[in-house]
Amino acid sequence: MDATRNSESATERNPVTVERTSERELVVTRTFDAPARLVFEAWTKPELFRKWWVPKSMGMTLRSLEMDARTGGSYRLDFGDGMDFFGTYLEVTPHSRIVWTNEEGGDNGSVTTVTFEEKGGKTLLVMSEVYPSKEALDAAGTGAADAMHETFGQLDDLLAQLHA
Amino acid sequence: MVQYTQPHLDSVFAALADSTRRGVLEQLGRSEASITDLANRFHMTLTGMKKHVGVLERTGLVTTEKVGRVRNCRIGTRRLEEAGAWIERYQQLWDARFSALDDVVEELQRKEKIDGRNKK
């Protein structure tokens, strides 16, 4: 946990559930203690979106953000070092639904659908990511081979030190 | 996080302490290969390569499959997958994002209240 987080906001956080509902789909669910229009606003206004999309614990900084959250609009997040995330909004329906493509993944890119459902002043958010194939989801999840390589790189360094 | 047991870690380190085996892993990281391919590439006998692959296979770092008369080797991701390690990482990311989103939404609610009062 982030030790710098102040105790006020750390109290009683609503839980996040992540479920692989099929070979090609991941679903994330979370409730927010606020009406849907406000949660929706935070997903579609760049000045709000950038405040939460890149939490400090990710260890990354967003260099630039362009987003035109309207059906047919596009977005681009630039983290520097050639790390870009970009795509198109396939659907933006105020306060209820946002659908976008993740085109940095090329042919293996997923389509993300976020729905907002308000009940008694709270909002149930459901985010689904659908990949074109099981392999694409697996690869996106682990970057298995890459992660292994990275681990091996670290082990190599460690072993070199042990041998020295 | 993935809880690797000590014996498993030891066997992984032992497997990786050999430069040929690290080379084999690197090679398999790029593409799968048969034991014969690997033996040729590393200028070894088939028997020697079989031993190395056997060590890697026992740690789960490599998986092999016999197709006809050829034994194909590839990087084994089973251990990573079965632990659901990446799902957990993914969940941690969204947990962090959404708690930051809580703060943003809370701020919006506060502003709305103040604006509402000012209008009255």
C-alpha cells in the first residue's frame, strides 16, 4: 500500500473485482459513492482524467494527453520513450456508456467498454476489455515472454554479482 | 503477489546458473525450437542438450511436447499463469486508479454543493 496516502482517503475504499469472464474478456467492477454524471465526467474531461488515470504507484508520468471524448473522437496518451496509448471512441453516451479501441496493440488490440449505472446516488461501474483472441489477452496480461526476459535479465545481474 | 516456495526458487537459480541454459531460454524466448535445433545452435550433443532441457523443464521454465519424432521446446509460462500473477497486478493497478478517481469525484461533489449554495 502507498504509505504516503493520507488516512482520510484510505478509509473504506470500495473493492475492485477483476474477472476473466471468457478466454477473450476481462471484466472490472467497482462502485463509486457519487452520481453517474460525475463519474462519467471524470472519464471524459481530460483535465479530470489525467488526475487519476496514472496513479503514483505506477511510477509513470503522463507527458501529454489529448482526448476528444465524443463518438468518433480520438485519444492519445504519451508517456515518453515511445510509449503511446491511442485509439478511437466508438461510442460516448453521456452518463451511461463509453466504448473505445486500443490501437497501440495493432491487430491484437482490445476494445474497452465502460458502463455507468446509477442506483440510490451510487454508481456501479463495469469495465470490459475484449481481445480479438485468447492469445492476445494472454500476451497483454503477462507480456509473458517479456516479463520472463526481464526477470532473467535481473537474475543474470544478480548471478554475475554472486560470481564476482 | 506470487508466492514462490524456497525449493522452487533454489531450483530456478540452479537452472539459471548455467550459461548454456540461459542461452537456451533466451533462444526459446524468441521462438520455440526442437532439441536438435538447440543442440546444433549450441554446438552440443543431443544427449547433452536433453539434459539441459530436462533441468529447465523440471523448474517449469521450459515446457516440451513431442510431435512425431521431434521434441519441441518452448518457454514455460505455466507457473506465471497458474498463480494468476498478472490478474493480481491488473487488479492492483485498477484499485490504485479508482481510489484516485474517488478523490476526483469527491472533489466534484464538493464543488457542486458550493455552486448549488451560491445559486440560491
